Amino acid sequence: MKAPDITVKLYIHHNQFNPVPFVATCDMSRWSGLTLIDVREITIPAPQLSAGEITQKCVEQLRRQQSSIIDSAHVQASAIEDRIKNLQCIEHFPAAMTSR
């Protein structure tokens, strides 16, 4: 069974603050600085994926999400460790010197 094609309208705007055209999927001309200059409808073929390929894509996405969470946790844990060390330095009193 063939997947249906995807049709989308693209709204092309001129941005007074940037010479590069701004493209959106809705008319953004009601916002200051954007002027609608053209509307184009495009059709693209939908990807044909098997159930196994979809599962693999889901796994890849979850692995990226997992990696991002782990990276964020490491950064936060490192920042907390730095704060702990700073507090320990502030509270640290050198040991009393002993005479020989």
C-alpha cells in the first residue's frame, strides 16, 4: 500500500530586518516586519517505512533523548559538585600549626 503524498502550503514573507526570505506554514504577515510576498503549495511523497524501520527510528530517537538527558545530568551534577567544593573551601580552617 502506497502512503499518501503530503501537501503543504508555504507562505513566503519578506522580513524588513533580514534580506533572506522567511518561510512559514501559516501567514505571519500580521506581525510587524513581515510582508507576505507569495504562497506556494507543494506536494512531497511520504516516506515508505516498514514496521521494523519505524521501530528502529523510534529506538534511535529514544537513544538521542537518553543521551541528552545523561549529558544534562552530568553538567548539573558537575555544577553541584563545584558548589559543594566552594562551600567546603569557605568553611575550611587550616589545621593548627604544631611546633617541633
